Amino acid sequence: QVQLVQSGAEVKKPGASVRVSCKTSGYTFNIYRITWVRQAPGQGLEWMGWISVYSDKTYYAQNFRDRVTMTADTSTNTLYLDLTSLRSDDTAIYYCARDHFQGGSSPHDYWGQGTLVTVSS
Amino acid sequence: DIQMTQSPSTLSASVGDRVTITCRASQYINTWVAWYQQKPGKAPKFLVYKASSLESGVPSRFSGSGSGTEFTLTISSLQPDDFATYYCQQYNSPPYTFGQGTKVEIK
């Protein structure tokens, strides 16, 4: 069965960087894009961007374009989200999610369990 | 960016009620809309895609409709397991923005 398992909670100071991992299994790794979505405490869902392992392309939402990097390790079927210059308003649960369709515009069918990133001095 | 506006923000209902949530897009998006259900402390669950197509395994009491800029998610007979927050999402053009959510609570 399809599974996305994320790394554990992180506590970071303002200005630091964080890496969140998302290990996938149960499907052909490079066929589906992976999207990252975050959710601040008590707030709604914020779409951050996607990575296509197949085409080696990424798309980042404007809000994150200068601070985010999404990468993939095909040897371990793991995706990574790197976020730099952390601020207190980056405190959120970060989710990875698999696209429902192969290529093109798509919603997201399978989700990781989420990783809480807390930014505090 | 395309803005997705959901209404209402909160909805109080009883088991057995018919419930409708509305989502309005700031521009034409054809039928490129999905709906998700989220319970506290859990990841979102994928319910509906292409405005009206039910994901496999989702109960038939859920249905979606709409096209263009107006979309609805309907629960025909609310069950105890349905009390949650629901989000719409457009995937017409990136960033694939979400609505702000509708919390369905017990009346």
C-alpha cells in the first residue's frame, strides 16, 4: 500500500534552517509528483510547491521561492523539504502529499503524517 | 494567484442532516476542484476530484458539484464520523490554493 512517512518534530531558532524528509513506498517513486503543504497552528492549508522526480523539475509558490528547496533521493525513495531563514510564522505542521494523477495538474491523494516545525528563540 | 473562498466558516448540524458547503473561485477554473476532510491532529483525507468525482472508498453520501467559479460539497445525511473541517482546493493553475476551511460541528 502507498505510504508516506515523515521525519520527526523539529525545534529551531529564528534564522536557522530545517530539513523535513518524506520516505515513500508502495508505488513507483518517480511517476508521481510530490507536493508540500503546511498548516500553521489552528489555521488552514497552505500549498508550498511540488517536485517531479521524473522530469527533475520543481515549482515553488511565490511566498517561499527565495527560501525553499525541494529535492529527492531516488536511491531511498525519499523526498526532502529545506526551508531557510526561519521565522516564528514558519511554525507549522509540514505535510508531503502525492499527486493523484501522473503529471499535469493534480490534487493529492496520499499524505504523510505531518512534521511539526517550531521556530522559537 | 486564484483565491478560493469557502462558506460558511462554521456549520452546526445534527446527525442525519443534509449539509452543503460552498466554495467560490476568484476566476474561472473549469472543474479543477478537489475537496478534503481533516480531523484534529490528522492529515487531510482526499474526498473528491474534478469537482464531482468521488475518490475510491469515500462513502456515497458525499457528493460534489459545480463548474466555472462556484462549487459545492454536499453530505446527504450527516454521520458522526463526518464532524470535521472541510477544504476545497483549486488545481487549475499553480499555486494550487485551498479555501480557508469549513468546520462542521455538532449542533
